[in-house]
Amino acid sequence: MRKTKITVIGAGNVGATTAHRLAEGHLGDVVLVDVLEGVPQGKALDLYQAAPVVHHDCMVVGANDYDATAGSDIVVMTAGFARKPGMSRDDLQDANAKVVAECISRVVRKSRDSIIIMVTNPLDVMCEVARRVSGFPRERVVGMAGILDTARMRAFIAMEMGVSTESVFALVLGGHGDSMVPLPRYTTVSGVPITELLPKDRIDAIVQRTAQGGGEIVKLLKTGSAYYAPAAGVFEMVDSIVGDRKKVLPCSVYLQGEFGLKDVYIGVPAKLGAKGMEGVFDFKLTAEEKALLAKSAGDVASQAAKLPADLGKS
């Protein structure tokens, strides 16, 4: 039986850790691609040499070109620049839009039927870059962000309450950034809303800490960025797609009327299966929540409007 073939573009910390999780999770053969000569090959060989010890039979190979990626079922895009001191949001977007456009253009020539999972920041706008360049339908270009944001919120709640992270469910909508929209009334511990379990000031503190995203980790590390949790988020998405598990996960999706929003990538609960994004779970929001989500979508749309008009038309 043919294994699923998964290409991971970018052999940095996020990409290499993602390849690690995918292979040891028995989800498929992995191709690790990077422009740096020797880096993807060396990391892939190291990962594959662990296979006899951890008992998996997934091949892991590294490459600097895209021939090895031909026939990929899933493409995970992690390559790009991290935001550096003095670098504006627009500077980061311009730099990474070029990287994403080139990489996606090259990989989809070899894998026209693949499903693209975007990780590169600014996430929601980079999803739009990938959608335009690939020409794929929205079902096959989704972003990993909401899973990471909700995981962070769940972790903070578990810390606060001294409970297992498995007992905590959280819901975060909106763009992957400062304008994300955590929803405390849909966030529970063993089914009980946290609004019934924690005082408002503690909930507000958790929401604020969640909204900081990986900034807290960057400050602690003083260099680099988060990669273990992002890789775990990608794993959950790929697992649901490969196994056709139909998990409802918070992902960045190109909305077409859901939540009253259209033609914008934004984080919402989506069902992931063998065909990619197989449906958005649209539900009622309060007026305040709806306004916050609309603002978040507006922020993403305004940034996407700065992309080159001819992107994906060549």
C-alpha cells in the first residue's frame, strides 16, 4: 500500500521538528526541502537513522530542488524570514510573500493534487499568497494558526487551574496575531465554561497572554522562535487529513460568506478530511464577538491588499 507523501518546505527549527513528528507519527514518507545545501539532507538522514530505534518505516529524505517532491499529497510550507528588530510588519510580509510565491510555484508544478498547509508568517496573508499562486481551491489551501493559539490558551488555563491540559477545550477565532479573538464562553474545563470557574480578571489575563502569541517565547529565548508547539499543530492537521478523521480544528480558511465574511483568510473551526478543508462550522456570535472578528478580518484584508496585483497571474 502506497504511503502518503508529505513535503515540508523549510528545514529550520519548525520544518525539521515537523518532519520529525510526521515521520515518527507514521503519517507518511517525508521530503524535507531547503535552499541551504546539505542542511535538509543532513537533517533528513539524522531523522531516518532514528527509525530503527523508534520503530517507524517512513522514509525521510532531504533535497535542495523540487524533483524529489513530485507526487506529494500534502505540502507544509514553513520557510520564510522571522521578524527581526527594526523590521516592520510590511517588511516581513513583502519578504515572505516572495519566498512563499517562489516555493509554492515550484512545488505545485510537481504536485497539482496536493493539499497545502501554510505555517509561514504573517500566516493569514501567506495563505492568500499560496492560494493565488497555486490556483488551488480554498479546500486545498489552509493555514495552521488557530490550533496553536488554542493550544496556548489551553496550556495557560491548565496552569492556572492545576488540571490536565486534556480536560481543557478552548476556541480562538480570527487572524493569527494581535487581533485574534479568544472566546471564553466557548472555553471549558470538562464541559464547564471557564466563566463559571475563574474570575474575570484571571480570564482576561489568560486571554491577553494568549494574544501575545509566541512573543513571550521569543523574549525568553532571546533568539529564534517557537517551533515545538507549531510543529504539533501541523501534525494534528496532517493526521486528520491522512486518516480522513474529519476533526473540527481551528484553521485559517478562505471564507465565502461564513460568519458574514467573504474573500479573506481568517481562523475559524473547520472540518479536515481526505479532501482538505471539508466545511466551516459557522455558529452564532454575540454582537461584541462579531465586531471583534470583523475587525480581525479587516486587518488581514488590509494587509492582503498590499500584495502585488499580478501575484499568481504569471
